[in-house]
Amino acid sequence: MTETVAAIVAAHRAGTMTPAQTVARSYQRIREHNDPAIFISLRDENEALVEAGRLTDPTLPLYGVPVAVKDNIDVKGLPTTAACPAFSYMPAQDSTAVTRLRAAGAIIIGKTNLDQFATGLVGVRSPYGIPKNPVRGDLVPGGSSSGSAVAVSAGLVPLSLGTDTAGSGRVPAMLNNIVGLKPSLGLISNAGLVPACRTLDCISVFSLTVDDALAALAVMAGPDEADPFSRNRPLASLATFPAKLKLGIPKSGQLIFFGDREAEKAYGEACKRWQSLGADLVEFDLEPFYETARLLYEGPWVAERYLVIRDLLASSPDAIHPVTREITIGGARLTAADTFSALYRLQALRRVTERTFAQCDAIVLPTAPTVYSTADVLANPIELNSRLGTYTNFVNLLDLCGLALPAAMRPDGAPFGITLLAPAGRDAELAGIGRVFHADTGLAIGAKALPQPPLAAVPAQAGADEITVAVVGAHLSGMALNHELTTLAARLLEEAVTAPDYRLYALDTTPPKPGMLRIEPDAGHAIKLELWAMSPAAFGKFVAAIPPPLSIGTIRLADGRQAKGFIVEPAAINGAKDISDYGGWRAFIAEKAKA
């Protein structure tokens, strides 16, 4: 089944399909699907085929993969409209994200429809029509990235770019039964993106699987001098499913489903699925997140939307969709005092919500509380749109990363999805747990009822750009200082054992820590530890924060490998208890707890 990015690349490398054949297949499917509201502009097919034929390096990560791009992201040779003909312009160059996709072997097919100026979560606010939801035709396709989500769900392309300011990369994913990856802010450059809110925008990814989305993110991630909001935030490699996963769920009675019993039931079943996968569910207070969400449209961030189109509002107000115009024009009335007042409150809410993530690895929420038909949204456009953003509007204000996942198909044929959220920088960690959940659902992918491909194994080694770190004590999974690793986007590789060259001592520190001392070869004990992978930048920060008497040295493992890891200064073991017979810190702590 050559539908996913991974399968397409594998087929191209094996020679069972060529990039040109795959690109031609996309164009044929677009013609057969016959929904003119999905794409605002299509690239000339012969031009795309020629580009595909020129690819000569099969090692490229997206070798010959067709990609659709939301039409507020620049693609050279195609107009950028932001779904407003009067705003349209011809970009002189590709956006940075598209440049990096092309360099990785991707072939751009066309520009997709959107809620005008990326304002909306419904996908019905465009003069280019309303893309038909391929999962259930009466439902809205979701917005603002409507065309991009529908193109992937319908099997027209395996990968597409959306954007996400308030949920536009997540709500359409749920409504189309696909994966929506909303990266950490600044991870993908926004150079060449028509902004909605410049301080909150990010380019997002739609795909059929989590692995495909992460592959695209890995290609596009990286700092960019052309984008002042870009961040040097190294992307970790795909993480394995952790042995001890803690997920936050809202306190009883805090979730809102607007009377949708099927959605409420589906969320409850998703939580049970997480428990069956080994996750511990920890309740948290959702109210500060709700308050943050209200700031987005009740606060000064609407003024950012106004800045983008104020000239057009002044010269040709009728060129703007009536609903978009009504929402945006309010930004002109906000004052500097309003802005600072909201910023102060947001900073306070960020501090409150940070405490939630100190208790758990991620939180899991419904992607949207319910679903609506196109007819219902057209009759009540602002209120129903607002409801769809119940669990998405606060995310970028709080600088979180997110991963929207299919969770169930309801009895009424509507899709239901959940979203994992974590502090910025944990994109790969979310992917590592999200991919396992999606696979466990057994759901068909997209709208074509195709089976999910087998879940690929996660390599249990550090990447070429990572450093392997051995931890023996308080930094182990579930221990007091493990968060110092996870906040630096470190990923657990495996449990391992040292060569029998060491002694382990219980040090008099707060929190309690062990010290591992190397002695003569084969004259000590084998000590259990964990191996973690870190980026060089993260490793540098981690090492700089290590207090004496501990330091980092080279640890010899039982299988002959070596890794950088914790050792103790010999002077510090005077008077310390030798706990080597326990074989590791975890066993010592467990015995101590019994006593």
C-alpha cells in the first residue's frame, strides 16, 4: 500500500514506482475526486512531472513525495491569495518551509483552500468554495486549513502543510480522520507565510500517520535568519513509548461537549485506551487554560489579524469575507493599555499552567468538543466556530506543542480525535507516545478506509547528531530529577548495565543521589542504568548544571559500548554507604521505602 510517505519513499527507492508515476497518480486522483474547492491553484502537471523526473538521489527523506501547501504559504510560480482574490500576489521565491521540502525531494502539487486570512476553524469562509468533507459529506471540513486536510484525507496527496494560530492544524485533522502536527513555535520558519497573528503563528503538518508528520517536521525544522520569530530549538529523534507515562486529564466536570454525548463517550474511551497502554492519568485544573483561550479573541491578539489586512479593509472592505471582516475590524479599537493588560494576565496564566506540566509528561484533551454540519455553521458562523476552538485556542498563547490524533469513528459516522499537548520542545516526545496510541486504535486512515501500516520500530540508538548519556540515579525514569532530561527533549533509548567495574554509594544530598565510582576492571559490580539521547546543545546545558561532587565521565557498559555518564569524585565517598550489592539505585530506593 503506497499511500503513506514512508511507503511511497520505500517504493521509489526499491524501484517499484517512480516519483513521476506517484506525482501523476496525485493529479489523476485530483481529477477523479472532482472537488474544485480543495485547491485554489494547481501547478502545471508537466512541470511537476519534469521536476520529479530530475530527482536522482534516492536517499532524500521525501524522495518524490507529492505535497500540497496551504495558500497563505509562498510557493514560487503560484499566486499566494490567503483565499482573498483582491489580496493575491505572485511571490518571488519559495517560503523557507517549501524550500526545505523541495531540498528533501518533495514535489509541490498545488495551493489549497482555507478560511480567508486563516481566520476560522470551520473551512467555510472562502470565496473559492467549501471543500467537501470526505469522511462525512454534511460536516464542515474544518479550518482554517480546510483544503490541506481534505487533500490528505481523500488520498490526493500523502502530506500537506497547514498553519495553526488557534487550532487550524488540529481541528481539520479531527474532522478528516488524519494526523495534525502543530510544532513548537519557531521550530519551522514562518518566512514566506502570510501571518494571521505573527507572534502565535506556526506552519503545521497533515499526514496519515505520526511517523510521516515527524519526517516532514524533521526536514523543515531549524532556525532561519529570515524569520525573526524563528528559534534555535533542536528537534530530538523519535522517542520510544516511556515505561512510566503520566498524562494529565481535566478534573471531573470541567470538560465541555455542548451536549454531544457521543463525543463525551469517545473521550472517556480514549482515556481508557491510554490506561491500557500503561499511562497513569493525573487530574489537573483546566480553568486557567480556558481563561487563556478567552484572551485570544477577547484580547488584543485580534489586532494582529487587523494589521495584516487593514489597508485592504480601508480600500476594498467588500473584498473581505463578511465574517472575517466582522471579526477582524474589532482589532482597530484596541489600545496599547489593553495589550499590556492582557500580556500581564497571560504571563500569570503561563506560570499557573507550567505547574500542570510539572506533574505530567503531557495532557490529553478532545481535539474539538463536537462536530457541526456546514448548514449549521453557515446559519450561526461565529458561535459554532468558537465552540470548535474550545481546546485549541490557548495552545500557542501558552507556547505548547501539540499532536492531534484520530481516536474513534462515532456510530453516526463522524470522526472523533484527541490532542496531546506539552511544553515547547517536546515535539518528538509527543510523537513517540502518539504513534503508539494511533496504532492501538486500529482505525483506518483518512477517508479511504485503508488499514494503518505496521508501526515501525524506533531505533534504540542515538542519532548521528545526538550524544548518549548514561544516568544511574535521580535522573532515571520516574525519579526526582528525570524532568531535567525531558525538559531538554532528551529521549530514553534503553535500560542497560555497566561492566563490573564500579561501586555505587548513597550520597548525603538533597534530593538523594547515588555516586558511581570506577575501580579496577572486573573488581566491582555491574550497575543498572538508563541510556538517553540528547542533542549537543541540550547536553551542554545539562552538564553545566551538574553540581559537585558529581561530574560526567565515560562509562563502560557490559556489552563493551561506552557512553558519557555520571561519576563521583573519590573524596565524596568517605563515609557514604556502599549500596553496590543492590545492583542499582532503583532497587536501593525500593528497599529503603519498605524499611
